[in-house]
Amino acid sequence: MKALRAAFLNSLRTGIRLFEGAPRRWFHRPSQIEDDRLRETLARYRALVDDINEVYIVIRGEHIVFANQRCAELLGKPVEELLGRSFWEYVAPESVEVTKQIYEATMTREAVPETWETTIMNEAGEKTPVEIRFKRIIYESKPAYALLIRDVSARKKAEEEIIQRSKRLEVISELTRIIGSSLDIRDIYQAFTSEIKKIIDFDRASIALVDGDKLRFFAVSGDVETGLGEGDIIPLAGSTTAWVMEHKRSNIETDFTQEAQFSIDERQLLKSGLKSAIRVPLFSRGEVFGTFNLTSRHPNAYGEMEREVLEQLAGQIAAAVENSLLFIQISERENELSKAYAELKAAHDLMVQSESLRALGEMASGVAHDFNNMLSVILGRAQLALGITKDPRMVKDLRIIEQSALDGAKTVRRLQDFARVRVDREFEVLDLNEVVRDALQMVEPRRLERQAIDRIAINISAEMGKAIPIEGDSAELREVLTNIVFNAMDAMPQGGKITVKSKLENNRVVLSITDTGMGIPEEIKGRLFDPFFTTKSPEGLGMGLSVAYGIISRHGGSINVDSSAGKGATFCIKLPVAVSAGKRLLLPEEPTSIKRATILLIEDDPQTNEVLRLMLERLGHKVEGFTNAKEALETFDKDKSDYDIVVTDMGMQEMSGRDVARRIKEMKPETSVIVITGWGTQLDPGELRGVGIDGVISKPFTKDALSAKLTDLLPTSAGSKAQ
């Protein structure tokens, strides 16, 4: 890298010397040989600056007169469209003044720093921290300035991460010292919680201990007074601690006001204005004996980072609590000193064991990926063989293999649960009509309230088709429906009508929710499902529709909106019917039309690649498979018009599925991209859309899962070839 940078700087100096010398040598009737040599040098210069990683720009006045390809990538606009534009358009507003001062100082040949940092903003408004170096040059016979710009966002992010990690380590080190300063946790609790607040904000902290069938609050601190103070006792049954004891893992509640899961705890907390909480288990001899609790006035205050930090501290907190309890016992009965020593040793052993289990959990996520690849091959081969054999004994044996592979997938899911890399859950067969009825009953009180208090008449009607079984989580689906209906009510300040309809289409349930409200402006329609985007400021959190998007995605479905300002809105949800009821629900009057597509398949595991190819071909599609992502992209680039869909593995050695999707969308944006993953992690919907991923299938996959996903995408993605 240093050699490459040195070569570039030498060439840059050569180019600058050529430019600076132009008035003296090139524009006083140069010879043809000099002219050719100049053009050749300039061509080499342009090729060189286009090939470097840094951004290179030449500006005259405030306008861009030259830019390399890396500049176009950073600013999000082709080179030819950058020329003539003001450079200051691409400097973040908060950085313009300082950058102009340095630029003007350079023009007047004042002493300025060799390099300095500023912030560049691309066409999409995205900001990137950069390091800039100015150089006066002669460009096309006129004075100009060359700018060498380096993206330092990765460095900034790494520095911030180092700072945060260092801060956490300092706090953890101080917590260790505090815990070791006294055997009575009541003496150190305030100092202890003050240190924790440096890295995790909270309004109330407490330790709750199990005492038979009761729960006793052992230590409490914070700025909020509740009915659950130190020494107070509540029933254990139905409490959050009871849930933590049963599941032996942390519990995070994002918003009590939206869904109160444990009313015995939350009733008092809600009265005090608290809205979210995290409870971390305290272990003794492998069993939960209490919880360390943080609560906040703000919803969604706690996530994975807070969970990870607190679970690292949980062992020390557990040891401190046990030490304190032992100290109390020793103060009362000094003759039990030997027993106290044994308990302390057990606590130490537990801390070592907890660390070992944590390391095992990290390893489990990688093992799950490899097992899912193997199970994909086994399950796929069995289902392919079932499609061609008629021998009853062979069918019986293949069914056993198929079921064994599915059982193995469940084992892998349990392994992923242990490693905390899987967040999906087992679904049950539901009646969609019943789910809709329940959701409408839940919104009825709010409708009546608006009618009685605000004199706003809103009519809600349901036009449901035949009972359609689906696989899913009824609570999550009701949450989606109620959220959309509540939004529809808010969009009708003068009243109106909301209509819910369902129908069966291509073995998919199509559920639509239509309102006669104000509609959604075009400029914000594309951001509706983004986290934290809201038009209800300041009270809105902007999480409802992003959560709805995540729920529908986990159910294997899709959600979109059709609307325009002043003309109401229709939210359309598509969900797969229950697999066991699929054939029964294919009504004669609604025959399915199977689309055929040309598919580019990328999977670096040869056996999985072959199984995928055979499955897709059995479904009637034309497939070209590759085990090398770069070769596949080269082929797609040459014949991009021949492919309707790209199916790619997520985790490959040379290139990830995200990178493949991004490259495909750059070459042909309308091509649908399906990613197959064996990691079992839930991908962020915003990230999926950002890199161009249209669908996700988890390993081990079935032919039905492939067919359902392709059926969902083909009607809009496949052209004339996909018939």
C-alpha cells in the first residue's frame, strides 16, 4: 500500500509539473512530437487517478473541472454529471465555513495545514468524514486546485468503538474494585449503580431475590419512586423474575404502554411513568436466584448492547449479592464460617463456568451454519428423490430421511437458541379471519372513544373470504393489523371508512386494509417502513411500521402500500398459506399460473449448489449454477438480459450474499435477488432493502419454500421469459 501510494504521489507530482509548465512550453507552438507526448502523458495520468482508492478532484473557483471514478462513487453521481457543479454542494453544511477558510487561505498562499478533516455529503444526503489535501496546479492552461480526499469513516468508527470499549472496560474494572471493597452490597450499591449509569442510562435500578414463592426487593436506587421499594415483597408467580427463572435468560421489555406482559411488576412501574426495562438473571449453581433490573422512562431504552454488557457483569453482581447474604448470615452466626467459604468458592466456580458457556455459545453459531448446509443437501436430495420414485418402500425410506433432516433442523434451531443467534419462533396454524376479527375487536374501544369524545365517525368493515389457514404467530399478526388500523384512524381527522378484505391469490393470502384518509405524500411513502421515521412528532416513535415490516418478513410474507396525497391509502399484506392446507385451498375457480424464470444460482458448496439447481429445475425453471461468485457476476454482466432472478448463498468465502446483491442491482436494478442463509440470524429489513435483497430463505430449505418465494417474486420480477 505504501509503495502504491508513493507511486501515485510521484505520478501526481509529474502531472502537476506538466500542468504547471504548460504556459511556458506547450502553448507556444509545440511540435507534433511534444503534442503527442503530452496527450500520452495526460492519458496515463487520467488512467492512474481513476485507478486509485482515494478521491481526486480538480476545482477552479468553486466548480469541479475534473474528477476520478472514486469521486463519483463517493458523491453518488457519474463523473460527467459532476463536472461544472459547485464543490461546496458536496461539503456538509456544518463543515462548509471551515473548509472555505482553508481553501481561501491556500489561494492566497497563506500557511495552512498539510491535511485536515471535514465532512462530505453525497447526492442522497449521506455524510462521510474525510481527510483533504489541497495543491495548487495549472489545469488546461489555467490555475486550479487539486484535492486528494480520503474516506476516514472506517477509522472514525474504529476510534469510536475503541473509545466505547475502553470506557466499558474502565467501568467494569471500577465495578470490580467497588464490589471487592465491601461484603455488604447495601454499602456499595449506590457507587455500583453510579458506575453502571456511565455506560447504560436508567431511571431506576433494583435487585430482586427469590424467597420461596415470593419475590423480595433486596436493593433499589434511582430517581423514580414506585410502590416496589427495598424490602417490599410481591408474589413470584406472574412476575418477570419468574419468566427469567423459567427461561434462564435476560428479558427486555421495549414498551409497557404498548404491551404489558407482567402486570404484577409493571402496574407499579407504569404509575411512575416508567416504560421499558431489562432484567438480567443472577445465577447460583446453575439456577436463577434473582434478577438485576434497570428501568427507564423512555420506550426502547435497552437492546443487545445493554444485554451483552449487563450479562458480563451479572456474574460479579451475583457473586456480590451472594457475598452480602453470606455476610449477613455470618454476622448472625459466626459458627457457619466454613459454610460461607464453601459458598464463596462455589460462586467463583460458577463465574468460570459462565465464561466457558459464553465461549461455547459463540462457537455454536458457526457450527449451526455448517450443519444447516449439510441438512440442506440431505433434505433436498430426499425431496428430489420423492418426486421421481413410485416404489412404496423407497417412498417410506425417503420420508424417514426427510423427517430426520427436519428433526435435525429443529436441533440446530435449539443450538441457535442457545447461542442467541436465532430470534424466530415456532409458528402455529391460524385462521386468518379469526386473527382479523380479534384485531378489529381490539381497535373498537379507540374507535368508540373518538366517536364519543371527538365527535369523529369512523366506520370499520371486514369483507373476508373463506377461512384461510396460515402459519404464524397470532399475537404478532394482530399487532401488525392494529398498528395499521390505528394509523388509518389518525389519517382521518374528519372521519371516514376503513375496509379490510382478504382473498387467495397464487397460494398466497392477500390481506388489504384501505382507508379514505389524507393519503401518503410521494416523498415519504418510500420511508414508511424505516425505523424511527414518523410523521407524528413529537409523540410518535416511528417504530410501528418498521416492526410490522419485520413481523411480516419473519412470516415469509411481504407488505407494501399504495397511496397518494388526498386519496387514502391501501396497505397490502401477502402471506403464505399453511403448507399442510395448500392443496385444499387451491380453488378451481382461481387456478394458479406458474411463472417460469431463468435463474442465476450462486452457491460455493458444490453439493448444496447441485441440490438447489435440481430443485429449481424440477419447479420448471431454467438454471445456470456457479460455485464462484466472481465468475457468476462476470457472466451476469455479459448476459444480464437473460436472467430474471439471482439466487445466492449469504456466507461465501470470496464474496458475501450482500455484496452479490449490491453488484446485481448496480448492473440490472429490476432483477430480484434471493439470499439463502444457514446462519439463522434475523436480517434487518432496512439493510435488506439497502443492499438489494428481495427475499431470504433459511437453510435447510424445502422445495415448497423455494416455490413459495419464487411465486411471490415472479409476478413482478419476471418478464416475458418467465411465462
